[in-house]
Amino acid sequence: MSQKLKLTSAAALVATSIAAPAAAELRYENGNGGWVQLYGQFNPAITSVDDGQQRETNVTDSSISNSRIGVRGGQEFGANTFTFRFETGLSLPGSADIDQFGRNTSGWSREDIRHIDFALKGSYGTFSAGQGSMASDGAAGVDLSYVGTVLNSATTDYNDSFLFRDTAGALSGPTVGDTVSDLDGPRRTRLRYDTPVFNGFSAAIAYGQNTLSRTDDDDYYDIALNYSNDFGAAEFEATIAHLVRDRANGAKRSDTVGSASVKLQNGLSFTMAAGNRSDDAAGATDPSYVYGKIAYEQDWFSIGTTGIGIHYKDGSDFDTNGSKTKVIGIGVAQRVDPINADVYFGYQQHEHDAVAANYQDNTSMILGARWKF
């Protein structure tokens, strides 16, 4: 088995920031119910991916939660609050952008913009406009475990672009990211309404377009139902959402996705997610998946919480009809309160087989640290 070591200088420089002490909150208040805050995060990581014959080890930005910077603020007007938010990714070479042939990155573009969002909140709920989360964004990712920092339903962030090798050793397979997904909702330039919370329940509805893309002229609309409550000492959260993508050519794609998580007082947590897709486009498949995780966390060290967990995902029909993908992974995360950072390690194995071909397993590891300011 051959091995290669590659180092991205930009990500390596970011890594040194983890050693710096946490900065004070960069927040300004006007004394009249208004505020502005600068925030961001750096998330460098070492990833190592083995496709069955070759291992690639790189220092990159972690695609689990990419490095970003933003500014948000708000102003109270009587019983109402107006807020705004601008946030962009830094477009450092990410772990999901690397494959066996190198990187496919071109620097910052407008598609790295995550939020240009304006909202008005009151007793009637919240109206939002601009680039931001659709109602279904996050529907697959409800997760109360601390180890969700590295181990969650989005299982391809370590190795998304890597190709599967067939049993003869050829890189003839689909990418890891093509073989499984969490079907989570997107961010779009949208109009959105969120209801107030009633006995733990809330709902959201949105309509949007992908104005940051020059090739996507489709319409997106979705609805989500959320629930959050405590039952004694147990915390519980759940979301279910339905998203429709109405393509410019008339074909429609519909995703239904949901997730739920419960955390007990003793630190044990259970998380589940599931989703399916119906696609009218010619040649498209109708994939589905189920996901589950068991995790445990405790304050074993004075610096912060430690979390450990194991998860499993089973997907079908993502790249071709009849294809099967399985993912199993373990992870550990350590909170470092003095510098406002999370240090984590994860290991995953992706298995994929199609009706017409079998592929070697793809295993991946990530070691990273996320520092927020």
C-alpha cells in the first residue's frame, strides 16, 4: 500500500491559531436595545483516507463545520426585534474537496456566502428574508450529543470526493459522497416564516431560489415541524421536514427527512435520523437511508466535557438503483473551555456495492480542533 502526505499551507497556518487564547467577545451595545457582534471559527484538521490500496493524508479545513467569519446584530423596537446576519466561509481547502488526485478548489466565490439575512421577530413569530436557512435546513441533524462535533448524520465530510476502487483496484466507482447523503435541507435566498413556540412545538415554512449559483434556476419550497422539551431530567428534540425542488425543466424532486435525539441525565444519548427522496427526473433514483447513534458524555477532566460515541448508517439507491451503502464510525470529542475550543477524533468505514459492481471499503480518519471567537 502506497502512502502520500500532503500539507496545505493555508490550513497549517490556521492550525496555529488553536494555541492562541480565546479572545473576548467582540460585541458592541448601543445602550438602547441594539447590538453588533463579530464572530467566527477556525477548524483545521488532519484527514487520512484509505481506499483499499492507497492512503492519502492531508492537513485541511474540516468540512464537518468549515472555517467562517460573520457579523450579526439586532435592534429592539418596542415588542419587536429586528436582526441581521452576514456570514461567509473562508474557502480554505476542505476535507470534502480532496480526492486521490488532489484538490478541486478555486478560492473564494459568492457560493461561499452562508448568510445575508434580515429578520423581524415578535409575539407573532419570525419573518426572515435573504440568504439563509430554508425551513428544512438542519432537519437531519438534530443531535444532543456532544460527540456530534465529529460524529453525526452527515457521514461524508471526511472523504466526500474520494472515489471507490473496484475489486480489481481500478478507481472506477462513484465518489463516497455520491453513495450516501443525509438529505438535509439547504440554504437559499428565501422568504421564511417561523411560528412562535407552543408547548414545545414550532413550525416553519419557506420559499427560495439558489441565487448564488449561475446554473440553478429551480424553485425550492419546504415546511418543517419542530419539537423540543424536557421530560424530568431527560432532554428531547425532534424535527421532520418536507422539501420540494421544482426544476426549471418541469421535473420535481421531493425530500422527506427527520431526526430526533434524547439525552439522559447520566450523559447517555440516543440519536436517530431517516430520509427518502422521490425524483421525477429522467434516470434519477429514489434513495433512502436510516441512521442511528449511541453516545456518552461526562466531565471527566477539569477543562471541559468529554464525549464518545458510535454510529451506523444504511443507505440505498443513491447512485444507482439497487446500490447499497453502509457506514459505521466511532468518535471522541474533548471540550477545552479555557480556549473555547473542541478537539476531536473520528474513524469511519464506508462500504458500497452496486448491482453491477462491487467495491473495496473506504476507511477515513479525522483529527481536528475547532476554535470559536
